[in-house]
Amino acid sequence: MMRLYASALVFAFMLVTAPNNSAAASVASFPIDWQDWPVVARHQIYSTDTILPEDASAFFQESVYAYTWMNNGQGSPLTIRVNPNKMQQYQTHGPYTDGITVVAIAEASNIVWVTEHLGGFPIYGSYNLKGEDVSDDHPSLAPDFCHSCHNTYKDICINGTCFTPEP
């Protein structure tokens, strides 16, 4: 109970002390060594002309429509890499210790999404390959957008991570 209370206080502190001039600024840190992390999954960001099957889950639909704008609507390979120090935690979707947990790289758009954990809570960031914050380049790159989607689909995005390693 005390850990939950302390985690809630950390999260509340983060919200209160966030800069007011840029509501969209990334909260998660950019990991300089992410290229050395193991690849655990490869997926696809779909193009704007994608026709989804009628039985597509709400999570899949929202994910597809949120990012079809990338790469001029042409789609992009998506690579998921996990911090090697968090691999065991990732395989069971946590709980996670503090620190950067996972990155998702939209290869054709040169965007690196970061999920970090702080006090047990996931926080998010969007960066280019140079580590520059791009979270205000599009509404779907804002940490609040990431949090909203990951939090809405908790059955898939368990403890803030949405993919599991492929066999």
C-alpha cells in the first residue's frame, strides 16, 4: 500500500512540475544506447489506404488510424527494442522497475517512441533519431495521447507496454 501511495505521489509531482509552455513535451527520457538493445518484435505502421477487416479490435483500429499520416501516408516498418536490463520484466509485462523500458522505432519516419517507468507508472516520449523531442509535431506523438491509448487498452497494454516478444 505504501509503494502505491509513493508511486501516486511521484506521478502527481511529475504532472504538477511539468513545464506549462509545452503541454506536449516528452516525459520519458531518450536512451542514447537504444540501437544496441535486442529487437523483440517487428510490426508495420499501415498506410492510409489500409482497409481493416471487419473484426479488427478497437485497439488495432485506433493504432492504425492514429499513425497512417506517417511517411506521407505510406506506412513504415516498426521495430520494438527492449532495454536488456528489463527483458525479464517485459516478457511478463511487468511490474517494471524505474528506468527506460522499451522503444518502438518507426523506421521510415525516423521516430523513436520511448516508454519509461517511474514509481511503477509508465511515462512516454517521442523523439527523432538524434534524440530531439518531436512530441509536438503531431497530436498522436504527444505523451498524453500515448498514455490515453495505453491506459484505455489495459488488457493489451499491460503496465504500459503493448507488445510481447515474438517466438
